[in-house]
Amino acid sequence: MAGLKAANLGLKFLLELVAIAAFVYWGASHSPVILAVILAIAIPAAFVAAWGIWAAPRSRRRLRRQTRVAFELGCFGLAAVALIAAGATVAGIAYAVVAAVNAALLAAFGQLEA
């Protein structure tokens, strides 16, 4: 069971990294090129900053659990929408499903504080 719990925490971290990539992909899908470059840098940077301030385990301003879980799921949902909006529909849906399963397992394993 300990291995499954560790794998689930690893999956959450992977979901965070894929969210960054999804925002880069969405930004890069725009035109003209200058807009694509700006969005591909600014949107992921905003996500990283917000996550670091409100969701990171060691943040001094980390949100309370109920609010943080909603914030995290909202971020993952936005990443799924970004993938779908950029034309990667199957990837967006798959990402949303994996994020939902991960959240359910985090709750079941008592890992919501992680």
C-alpha cells in the first residue's frame, strides 16, 4: 500500500508538470507568432507563480485544505481545457480523467495535505 500511495503522490507532481506543458502548448497554438511566444511564456509562468504561492506544500501562504483542493482541481481543469482548446482533445480528456482519479485517490489515502 505504501508503494501505491507514493506513486499517487508522484502522479500529482507529474500532473503539475503536464499542466505547465499544457499551458505552453495552448499559448504556442496561437498566431501571430509574437502572441504565441508571449502566451507560451506568460500563462505557464502565472500558473507556476500561483501554484507556488497558494498550493505548494512549503508555501507560507498555502490555502486551507478545502480551498486549496478546489484551486488545484481548477488548475488541472483549466489545463485540460487548454489542451482541448489547442486541438488536443483526446489528451485533454485523458488528462482530466487522470486528474480526477488522482484527486479521488488523494482523498481516499488521506493525502490531501501533500
